[in-house]
Amino acid sequence: MTLGPVQLLALGFKNPEFRGEIVDQLERLRQSDTVRVIDALAVYKDGTGEIEVMHLSNMTKEEAARAGSKVAELVGLDIEGEAAPARSASGGEQPPGEDVWDVLEEIPMNSAAALLLLEHRWAIPLRDSIARAGGFRLADGFISPQDLVDIGLMPREEAEQLMAMERRAA
């Protein structure tokens, strides 16, 4: 099976109130073969910066430890939450002087994060067409609601509602 473009998505939660909505949406995307969750971790950072990690799956703790975690490998954690060396895209240790996205550093103290490794199945034909045309990825990222308002793609009221929801959560 061809692997589609993969994205690490880090979602912050000040006081998580999980009711299954996120899992339901991810399952809906998986069933439509749009997005597949490769791996997912819940990470809690206490007030001293200590990290607690939980593998988000229906595996037992022993099964999860045997299977390992692709997210943990990418961000430099072992399954028990202890520091491990950051990895480069080629799988080796990160070369000195190279920029690394320190996902764990971005998690605020006394909060939680869900780290989702997503495969974008929908993008396989597009990615392959771009490659056949000689194209390649230069950069990617999500655009903020305010920027979408500024360029006329989103009504200000909708952007303000989205930003207010994010501020309340933070």
C-alpha cells in the first residue's frame, strides 16, 4: 500500500473534556479513506515540565510498548515518556545545528496535548501528479482564521468565534 503524505498535528488542551467527538471525526475520515491515524499519543506536562505519556489506542500497555510509537520516535520520547534522541527525517540522530520542531517544548506547563500522526490518503494522487510534473514541497502549514478574513475567504464573525473558542481553551 502506498503511503500518503504524513503530518504530525499537535493539539493543546488546558482542561481536556474529551467526549469522543474527536475520535468520532477521525473514524469518519478513516472510513472514507480520507485520513488515517498512524499513531497518537496523549502527553501531559506538569508545572515542573515533567512529561507523562499515554498511547492512544485500544492496545494494552504491553502491546503498545512492543509496537512502539512512531510519534514518540519523531518527538524524542520513549513509550514510558523518558527523553530519547530526536530523529531526523532519514531516521538517524538529528545532525547538530539543524532546526528541529520541539513539539514537547511547545506544550504549556500544566496542560495536555494530543499528538496525532496522520496520513493524508486523499493527497496521494495529487502528490504523485506533482512529482511526475517535477514539483516538490517547499513548505506547508495551516492558515489562521484572521488571515483568511484578511484575504476575504472567511467572514469576520466566523473567525472571531473560532479564535474565541481557541482562547477559551488556552
